[in-house]
Amino acid sequence: MMHDVVQEVLQQLKTPGKRVEDVTIDTTLGVLRDRTVKWMWKAFANLNKPEIVKKVYHPSSLQQNQFPQHRHGQCVSPASSICLMTA
């Protein structure tokens, strides 16, 4: 996801005479703002898939006596977890 940061560092390292110690990453507000939006969008696009969400709520992925939390902080029972998986 941080492809843009890697490219920035690699570009600097290609500069003749540039030492690793002299490599800097642009941390100005505008650049970080733009990159953060891109990173968040990529994360959303990669994780917003039913098969991934269902893995999170699958009973086999939970330890004994551990239930997923409802968005309001209430515990979700195993039966409700199954409902979430099929929704």
C-alpha cells in the first residue's frame, strides 16, 4: 500500500552521490493528506469483500468464550454470528 513512499525513496537513491543516510520522506501536510486518502481507499477496496468479512465472523476464527463485538459494544452470541455470516 505504501508504493508511493517506496518509489520516493528509490527515486532518491538513484540520484548519483545520494547516501542512504540522506534519504528523506516528504512529510508535508499536503503530501501526507493525499497519501492517507489513497491508502485508506486501497485498504477499503481490499477489505470490502464478503469473503473477508465472513472470515472475521466465522465461529472457527474465534477462541472459546470469545464473541465478536456488536458496533454498540454488546457481545454477539454464536447464533447471531452465524446470522451475520449469512447476511
